[in-house]
Amino acid sequence: MDEDMQDILFRKLVTLAGQYDFLMLDLGAGINHTAMAFAAITQLRIVVVTPEPTSLTDGYATIKVLNTQHGINDFLLLVNQVTSQKEGKQTYERLAAACRNFLNVELRNLGYIRQDMTIVESVRRQTPFMKFAPECNAAKDIRGLARKLMRYRQDNLERIAGRHILKEFPV
């Protein structure tokens, strides 16, 4: 996305952001310039990984670029598609140790979302899984995640209230 398009989108996001408690941007995997620019302007970054080695590598690269090129050191980590609580914890610990040892960045553990075949079926039926199967494990995990984010926001309201909703794009 060129700079003019980023600027147009940025202005629209600023307008929208004031109307909601949360505005989430799914930037996808990778460290392209546009994704990093959008990640750098937010108040909070949630890095989502899976237990797969390539996902951990992508997550680490994202954190490294944002840390070394933009001076950002506050990240929440969410582990997606885990088969167990143990796998979620181990995945978090692996990436957190790498970030601590090589970047001097402490990741905060947001938790995990369990792998759930109900999601596959909801995609086939073209129905949001939260509507299709609101009591499936992944839906329960998502509701728990929402509660954690609300608590995080409340606990950090004083710290984030003084900041702009979105910072200017990095040059």
C-alpha cells in the first residue's frame, strides 16, 4: 500500500476508533512495510502465533522489527490452534525466552485458543463459528480472551488514556 493510501486509511481509522472500545487490525503474517507501519501506530499489539516453527519464526521477526526499528517493547502473545493448555504454555515460553534473551523484550501471555474442528465446519457452512457453535472450545476461549482484553484495558486505562488512539505513521 502506498503512502497516500495509508494516509487515507489512517484518517478513516482515527474517525472510527473514537466510536469503539477496541479497534482491531488483522495485519497478517510477515514483516512487510505496510503491516509494520500499522502495527507501529497502535496502542497495543497482540502477536498471534501457532505452535508451528514457521509461525514462531514469523512472530519473532515481527517483534524484532517493531522493537529494533520502531522502539516498541510492549507485546501481548496469543497462541492459536493449540491441542492442549500445555502446548499453549510451552509455545509462549519458547517465544518469550527468545525475545527476552535476544531482544530484552518481555512478552505478556494473553493465553491460547484451542484447535477446534467446529471452526472448519462453520467455514464450510459460511457461518461465523461463534454463531454456529457458541459453546465449542474455541468460542469459549475467544470469550475468555475478550474478558482478558477488557481487564487489560481497565487496568491500563490511565496509562493509555493520555496517548493518541493511533500514533502517526512512521516515516
